[in-house]
Amino acid sequence: MNHFCPVCGYKLDFAPWVDTSPADEICPSCGIQFGYDDPAGGDLAARNNVYDTWRESWIQKGMRWFSSGMAQPPDWNPEEQLRRLK
């Protein structure tokens, strides 16, 4: 199963959330930590607002690769990732 970051569209090797349980992992592309940065009191609509705000901030900062512990993939394309979210 494919899982994508709801902020930046990066293909993840984990599900950000399963029902009401967060992965507690960080997206290496945009840096959001699922369960820490996006709990929103369990309200899915509020969580989606968090994602929208995080995405706009990431875009405004130049869509830089976040992870210092994971190398940026050679074919990494943040614009293509964002198209997955539409």
C-alpha cells in the first residue's frame, strides 16, 4: 500500500495515521511529525487545516529537504509531490 505525506505528497514507508493512532514518525521531506505536530484533538477537519498551514509554510520556505539523517533522493521533486495532493 502506498502512503503519502498529507502535507507535501512525499511517498512514505509508513501510514501517517491508522484510525486514531499516529505513526509518531517524521516526514523526511517537509518535517512534520505525525502525532506531535498534527493531533488537532482528534478532529480530522482541524488536522487537515494543520496540513494546509504546514504546506504553505514549507512552500514559502523554498520546499527544502528536511531530513539531515536521510539523504535527499537524487530524483526528489517537491513540485511533483505536491501534484499528488490535488
